[in-house]
Amino acid sequence: MLNFLSSKPENSKGRLYNEYDDQPYRSLFQRDRDRIIHSTAFRKLKQKTQVFIDNESDYYRTRLTHTLEVSQISRSLCRILELNEDLGECIALAHDLGHPPFGHNGEKVLNSKMENFFGFNHNEQTLRVITQLEKKYHQFDGLNLSWESVEGIVKHNGVFIDKIPKEIFDYNIINNLDLKKNPSIEAQIASLSDDIAYHNHDIDDAIRANLIDIEQIYEIKHFNKIINKIYKTFNDIDKSVLVSEVIRTSIKFMVEDIYEQTIKNINKNSIKSIIDVQNFTTFLVEMSEEMKNNGVEIKNFLYKNVYNHKKLEEKRKNCEKIIVKLFDHFCNNFSKLPNDWRNKEKILKKERIVCDYIAGMTDRYAYSQYKSINE
């Protein structure tokens, strides 16, 4: 199908640091994927907030389960389009490695605290994780992923035209990622797979949390159509099963829509090579106009009825207080940091070290540290 646009590991620009290649049975991108899965940052995602605070229930999605769902959707799309599944999966698995504890609320606090030190953003932090903070190899810091994997991770949300964040700017000096050019088709797929996952699974979790009910999502045209179709087929379906059927069908429709629209875009714009993809004015992987509008409607619904819900707001404010307290405590008591973190002061500002330390915490560990300094 689109095999001619697939990223081939044998054509890779390679790794920033040369390594002795003793893995003949795994391709470059397979090894990248495996390095991400075996990383410390990836394991910590199991206890980091997606939307609902991790300690509220065993059933809500965490940052890890969300990441796995994104990677599954990304791999499925890459497969049906005959693209490189390993690269699409790799980018999806790594895209949230830089998230701090307590989701976007933790990110907001760290960004405020780092205002005078170039701020904090989870995408930039992901780059720090995969190029600096992971310590698993004698020869280099980070995971030394292939150029294609790093490029896709950095640019999966779009190119950088004007303002380039400092972390990305500095890294680009030593390993040029062509920041003004589009990433691979696989990276574009990983980006939309993220949208599909949270549009659907945040609805699922919100119903489970009793913040909304199945009747409310009738307001959304996309889901209304799906529910009516399911009731025509199974008129006696249990409501708890109905939710699962709705989410499953919705994901199916979105994946099929992206597949069809992407093929149309490739053909309409006479895309013949990876270079054409890189030089095209926008992403070629996208939804149809109708499905884009559905996505906007779902997102607006989630902000109105879920993300800004009063039940979540109080807990989020408490989580923000925890991050503020931890940041101030470690900046004022730098000697309380573990030795390996304190030793970084020779090359990094104290605030950056504290920020990295807190960003790497799980929700549970942040809670325990907060409790210990308040005893």
C-alpha cells in the first residue's frame, strides 16, 4: 500500500554514538523499541496519572496503560498501511516518557517553578530522558536511539517553524533533526493514535468514575450514531457492556477514517517518496473533515464535563501543592537529594536537577516524599 514511504532500518541515519552491533536478529527500530520498554522511565509510567489520580481506583488508565493503547493503535495503522510497525510502535511507546507525576497539573507546576530556567514541558523532558537521564550504558548517557526514532519522538506533534524550545535547540546542534521538515509517516501516525486513545478512553474512564453517564454522550453526534447502531443490533444489551462496545466501535471508525483519508492525501498530492513527505506543507496523516469535527466535539465535551469537573479539581489542587512543596524543599535542602543527583551540580543548575528529580517520580513516590518532609 504505502510501503514505498515506509522507514527502512537499513536506510537509517544511525545512532549518535557508534555501537558494536551484535544483534543480528533484531532490526535497529526493534532494538529502539526494546530499549524504551526496558527503560526506568517506561516502568515508572505505571504509577503516573493519565487523567484520574492513580490511587483512586485500580481500573482507571495510568500513563502506562494509555501509552500501551496508543502504541497498539499506532502499530495497527502502520500495519494496514504497510509502513514500519516497529518505528510507529517505538515512537508511541516513548511519547510520554517525560511526564511528571500527577499528569498535566504536575507539568503546570514544574513549568511555573522553572519559569526563569527555560520552563518545563513534558515533550522536552522526554528528549532529556532518552538522551541524558537514562543511565544504562557505559559508553553514553541516554538510550542512544536511532535518528529516526528521536526525530519522530521530538516532532510527532509537528515541526518547529519559529520558536524552538531550548532542550530541542541544544540537542539539534549535535544531532540535526531537520526541525522544519515533517517527520516520518510513522511519527505522524503515532501522533494521531494518541488523539484516538484519549478521545475514547477518557470517555470510558469518566463513565466508570460516574462523572458522566452513557446518556450524556448522546449529545455527541459521533457517539450518538454508534449507540443507535449498536441498539439496532443488540436491543437488550447491558449498559456496562454498551460502553465497551461504543468505545471499541469508535476506535475502529477513527482508524478506518485515518486509513482512507491518508491514502487520499498521498494520492491527491502525488507523494512518491519519503523526501516528498518531509517537504510537504502539513502532515499527510489525518482524519477526514467530518471526523476532525467529531474530535473537536468530543474534546470540548471532555473539557466541559470531565477535565474541569469539581470532583477532580480539589484532588488536582492538592497534587499541585505536593509538587510545589517538593520543589521548594529540595531547592532549599539540596543535600537531601541522593548522591548521584547532587553530583550533577558541577554541570547543571540546582533548579534543573531538582526538576529532573521530581519529574522522574511516580505519583506514589511523590506522595511518600511529601509525607516524609511534613512529618
